[in-house]
Amino acid sequence: MAKALTVKDLREMTPEKLTAQIADLQKDLTAAQKSLADQSLPNPRVISKTRREIARAKTILNEKKKEEK
């Protein structure tokens, strides 16, 4: 799983790095969901935390896109 980043860290990233971070988080989310289906996920809260991190990163990415305009 990707390292949890703070909002400050996300804001310092370029839009390209944010897009890559979102892709990594989505891969982690898919893996966690598969593990949950196999009943091998020890902590199901990982899924909700990852979803929140994805949403946080997408929000900051959209803010950066609006700033560019």
C-alpha cells in the first residue's frame, strides 16, 4: 500500500505526480477489495481510508487545474 500523505504533501506535488499517486491508490484499493472478497484482509478499514485518500488527491488535483485557468 502507498504511504499515506498529508494534505500539505499533496499540495506540493505537481499535477503529474498527483495523477500517478491517484493511480497507485486505485491499485491499492482494488487489491484491498480483492483481499476482502477472499476474506484475507485483516483490517477492512483500509478500504475506506484508501477511498478517502483518493478523494483528497482528486480534490487537490481539481483545485490545481482551476488555478491554471
